[in-house]
Amino acid sequence: MPTASRRLCPRCRTIVKGDCPTCTTGWTTRKPKSWAGAKRGDNRWRRLRNAYLAANPLCSWPGCPELADTVDHIDGTDYDTQRYDWDKLRSLCTPHHRRRTTAQGNAAQGRGQG
């Protein structure tokens, strides 16, 4: 069976075999959140999401008149115990959900807004 050939890591410029252990730490080694399985097979979440979107059909972003298609957790909720808490949710359209998720990811990695 062939083995991985050595290559030059484009980030740190070291010779590595396979993925660079220096540059692939961080997001690739993080454990997924406990609610990561919500997209597949979580009927309780799916029912809650559909009920929330039916009750709150418009995007809750200030000034946005679009229909919402995503349910977002408002704050750093303890997803194991408060994942299904109606009061910790809000409905967003896809562009605003992406904007919020990007901002959260940047903040988690210590990056600024701009």
C-alpha cells in the first residue's frame, strides 16, 4: 500500500508527511458540540424548530422584512440542558444567520469584527 509522500506545508513551510501537525490544530481537533447531531435524527429538535418558525415566521434581525428559515440559539446556552428552551431561540433568515455565526466563530478564535 502506498504511503503519503512528504510535502511542504504552505503555511509554516516545514516538510511534513500528510497533514501538518502545527497548522491543523485548532478547529480540526475541536470536539463537536453535543447538539451537532441535531441535523440528523433529532426529531425533538426538528419539531421544536418547525413550531418556532410557525410561531415566529419573520427574521428577528432589526429592520429585516424577510421570512426566517433558521432557528438560532441566542446566547452561549448550555446545549445539554437548555437546548430546547423556547426562550433561548430566535428566528433568522439565512444571510443574517451566516453573519451571526461568522461573528461568533471569529470571536471564538480571537479575531476582530473587521
